[in-house]
Amino acid sequence: MNKNEGSIDRAVRVVLGLVLLALVFVGPKTMLGLIGIVPLATGLVGFCPLYKILGLSTCPVPKK
């Protein structure tokens, strides 16, 4: 599995994921915040399946 996310992309995904997950516990307390698991997981792993399908990469040098 090659990494296809750059460092800025990964950081944005992790922050966005944490903010969305916070909606489950704080604020409107909606279960839709569980959607935050997806950007959090892809940001931590560094691989986005959708990027792979679309042939995109924000990683400057793809690593194996």
C-alpha cells in the first residue's frame, strides 16, 4: 500500500476527523460525527482509497 497523502493533507484530515468526532460528545451530540473516523484513519495511515481510484496523490514522493 503506497502512501498517497502529503504531510499537510494528512494533518488537515486528522484535525477534521477529531473535530467531527468531537460532535458525538460535545455540541449537538449527533451520531453523524462518527463520519470523522474516515478522515482520521486515512490521515493516520497516509493512504486514501479514493485518491487511489482517482489516480491522485498529494505525496511529493510516493513511498512503498
